[in-house]
Amino acid sequence: MATVTLKNLRKSFGSDDVIHGIDMEISDGEFIVIVGPSGCGKSTLLRMVAGLETVTEGEVLINGERANEKEPMDRDIAMVFQNYALYPHMSVAQNMGYGLKIAGMPKQEIAAKVEAAAHLLQLDGLLDRRPKQLSGGQRQRVAMGRAIVREPSVFLFDEPLSNLDAKLRVQMRLEIKELQSKLGVTALYVTHDQVEAMTMADRMIVMNAGVAEQIGTPMEVYETPQSLFAAQFIGSPAMNVLDAQIADGRVMLGDVAVCDSDQRAGPVKLGLRPEHVAPDPQGPLAMEVLLSEPLGANTLLHGRLAGTEIAFTASLQGVHLANHDGEAMRFGVDPVDCHLFDPETGHRL
Amino acid sequence: MEKRVTFRGVMLPLLLIAPQVFISAVFFFYPAGQAIWQSLFIPDPFGLSNQFVGTGNFEFLFGDRHYRSSFYSTAIFSILVTLASMIPALFLAVLADRLIKGSGAYRTLLIWPYAVAPAVAGVLWMFMFNTRVGVVSWYLGQLGYDWNHVLNGSEAMGLVVAASAWGRISYNFLFFFAALQAVPRSVIEAAAIDGARFWRRFFTIVLPLLSPTTFFLLVVNVVYSFFETFGVIHTITAGGPQQATTILVYKVYADGFVGQDLGSSAAQSVILLLIVGLLTVLQFKFIEKRVHY
Ligand SMILES: Nc1ncnc2c1ncn2[C@@H]1O[C@H](COP(=O)(O)OP(=O)(O)O)[C@@H](O)[C@H]1O
Ligand SMILES: [Mg+2]
């Protein structure tokens, strides 16, 4: 059980600044998801917590204790790697028991712990196999097992599901989350998949180019994104972002008012989630539908705002058998669903 | 999964292996056949006629005290050469692998000795350890150690082992270095998180993962020490003192070309052939089982 604190954490590789100062307090037992596009520094951040990368500036505290200078093995953490990093020459049981053996635990005790973990992860009967004799999903479980037998204070996951097929990914996502809350161990979980972030996180940290764009619960990030980046990265399909003007306390798209705003007059970025617009013959948004995608539970309409080249996507609940292609439709929007951002800084207004 | 190419006819595959078969036939099977044939005869002192003696040459050899001691020298020599060329190579490769910057230059320097011909290497070492003008023997003398490999059999053995192993370190280093680079970083990192410190990781993770390379190098180096060290021994000790460094392959030369006893020499090379064949089979049979590919 542990807390993790990041204080103005920075990382540079030579002159290449990769992490630009991240602050975060993680409480005991929390499931934190670090989410962002590829190359934004998620792994680097996680590896600094693990002790696999040195910290350029700032501090990592584990349980309130400075960990910057500690070796990985002295941090009481366990990590699951993207490629699982199993020991290819060892059996499943040896893989899981390796850390315990090094800690000097008696053989019988190791065997008991490994068996219990194997049972928990439905790996019974596979203990004598080598990693290469396992399926991707089973390898993933072995990597999990290796992490849990040591009963660490913090779990670190670096995109553990990205090598699995879609169905298994959904299943393992649930299992990992369930396991973590059952064991009550603090977890940091890296992913580039916003669905994983939304479904698994107690809180998430949305990263972009080494900067934490927003730290908050999934619903906070979804409902009140603090930056354009967070707004567009979280939520699927991505939020529509339109150039608008604030004039006389109203947000104008061309010469139609979409919603009200008490911000100062001038240009603004207006964010509208596709699922937050609804067909309305009197609505302010006129859209020319170019393509509709019926997904079953909802239907996506892709097109542009009438008379412009501005792309716009709307999501309608339910199956719409009528083909809307080439049609002009009007949409209305609830004023609470208008997100306004400063066009220069991208910050929420 | 093993990938296999399947051919329909027999002509194409035969054609494809023909060059290899031809080379093996000319340079291996024909001389080997000749050696086996000759080992059954004793030529007269003038080399004009051959007398058939059956297994006589072999019987004589196994009764010969010198030949038996040559077996012993060969065993010592090849064990020492193999160890002395593989262990330092592995050690250097581990160092180079840890070094990120400048490992290129370091690698190039380490490869140079391999480019030195065995006989030249022999001369080099002979000069360094020359009992009268050698740099190293002079320093040893300053330290109060009287180096004389011309008289001392163990010192002679040490010197030919060092000279033979030296160039091989480069060769082995290259293989070990490449193998180390192929060990996935994340596996090492997982072990570090699991609590294993450097040497523990080395012995429980890295070394087992290097085993295919180690096994390959073991076979190659044993064969090297048997056959390719002739030049070194010839230039440094010429098999002496008192045959202390006369390994089997040197004895084939000494008896055949110097002693002109071609029958015995041929018999010796047949025995050598059998020994190396046997060693290789044993290595594959017993060690390969412990190798994790
Ligand atoms: N060892 C390294 N040396 C130099 N640059 C690195 C190193 N590791 C990562 N980087 C750089 O840091 C940035 C972030 O990488 P990473 O943390 O792996 O991103 P992510 O996990 O979010 O995809 C990338 O631009 C990458 O090129
Ligand atoms: Mg990554």
C-alpha cells in the first residue's frame, strides 16, 4: 500500500526535453491512467517512477520517501511490460517465482504463492510451460502473476494490452481493474487508448508532448476538458472544434448564435461533442451529411457545416435506417454542452 | 515454427548442393581417404615402396609413451585455449554492452587482433617473452621472476595458450557482443525490478540467454585449438621443450614431415579426425540439451 508523489518531474535525453514538469499526488490504492498519443512521454514518466530512467529534475516520492536515487528493486514496485518481458528460458512457475527466490523465500512458500497467483489468473495447469508455449493472453497473465506474487506497493503497467486482440483486450481490461481493486494496490497504467483510460481510471493524466494537459477523473475530463487537446483526445468520436466569435455575450458561428458566453468578445474555439448535438429543425447548426455510419447503438453522420468546408460529425442515438447521405440537416445544442477554448493557448475559458 | 522450402524434383536440390559437395570432396573426403589408406602402410626408408601393415601403425602409436603424453598436452592445451579465449571475450563484451557512448571505437580496437595471422601473432608473443630481449620477460625479471619458456614446459604451455587465445578473443567477443545486444532490454529490466542485481542478472538471465552463442563458440574454439594453432606453436616453441607443447596436430607434422614417418603420421591424422568427430557429437548430444534456443 503506498502513495506516490511526483514533484515538478522533468526528463531530458541529452538536449531533448521529453517531460516538462509534472506534479501529481496519487493516493493509496488509486488506479491512475497515463494516457496520450504515441511518443508523448508516457513510458518515460512511468520508467522514472520505476527507477529504470534517471530523473533529470524534480522528485519521485514513494510513500513520502524520496526515491530518485533508489534502485528499481528497492522501490517496492512491480511492472508489467508491453512485450511482457518474460524470462524465455524459465517455466511459468519460475518466471513468477523469480523475484521471491531472489528475496530468499523458502521453496515451499514460493510454490504456494505462485500456485495461488496462478489460480487467481486462471493459469492452473500451465505452470510447467515455457513462455513460448503460451498464447498472447496467457503470457499477459504470467506477466501479471509475476507482478502480484511479490505483493508490491505499486503496480506499473506499460501498455500491457496493446499486443492483444480487441476481444481479449476488453476482457483483460476488466480483469486487471478487478484484480487491482481486490488487491487494493496503487497502480499507474500507461495506455494510448482513451477507452482504456475512461473505463479503468480512478483518475487519469492526459499527456501531450511531455506536458500534463489535465489530471482528473474520467468524467471530469470528459465533461470539463481543461484544454483543446484533452477535449479532442478523450471521447469517441472526437469533439468537433469550430472557429467562432464571441460578440454581445453570444458565441457566433458565422451569423448564427450557438450559445451564450460571458467571456470577452473576440475569436474563440467552440467545442461540440458529436453525441451532444440533436436533430432540431430550428437548431442553429446546419449540416450537409456526406456519409453515415450506422454502428448499431448509434449512427455517426459525417459531413460539413452547410456552405463551408468545415468538417462536422454528429452522433445520433439508435439505428437510423433512413439514409441521410447528401441531405441537409439542422442540429440544436444544449448550452451546457458548449466548450469554449482560448484559440491561442488552447486553455478552457 | 521451422520454415522449410520444399522442392518438387530432385535435380534442382542436387544442383544446389553440388558446389558444397564438390568442395568437400576435393578438400576433405579425398585427403581423408588418402590418410586412411596411407595409415595402413609403412614406407621404406627411401620412400620407394610401401609395405602393408594393417593396424600396425595404430598399435605402435598406442604403445608409444610420447604419443600418449601428446594426448594429455592436447587436452590441457585445448581446455586452456577455449577458456582463455571465451571468458575474457565474454567479460569484454559485457563491458562494451554496458557502455553506450564510444562502444564503436572500443569494438573496432577489440577486433584488430583477429586480423593478425597466427604465425605473426606467434612471433609477436615470442618477442615479448623472448628470454633475452623480450619486454615482458625483462619486466618479470625485474619483479624477480625468471621467465624461461625454452626450458620450462609449463611456461611454454602458458605462452602458446596465451598466443593462441589472444586473437580468438576478438572473434569470440564479436559473437558475444552481438548476442548480448540481442537480449531484450525489458527482460533485463524486469529482472532488475524483481530484485536481481547486476551479477545475479548476469548469471540467471543473460548467460542462459547467451547459451546458443556460447555453445557455438565452444565447438568452434575447440576445433580451432586442435587444428589452427599449428602456426603459433611452430613459431614459438616448435613443440618443445621436451614435447611439452607437442599437441596432436603438431605431432602429425613433426612425425610426418620432419621424421618422414608417413604411415604413422597418417594414422595420427586419422585418430585426430575421429577425436574431433567424437567431441563434436558429444558436444551436440550433451550440451545442446541444456541450450535454450
Ligand atoms: N533512451 C532514450 N533516448 C533518447 N530519447 C528517448 C529515449 N527514450 C525515449 N525517448 C524519446 O522520448 C520521447 C517519449 O518517449 P516515450 O516515453 O517512449 O513515449 P510514449 O511511451 O508516450 O510513446 C520520444 O520522443 C522518444 O523518442
Ligand atoms: Mg511507450
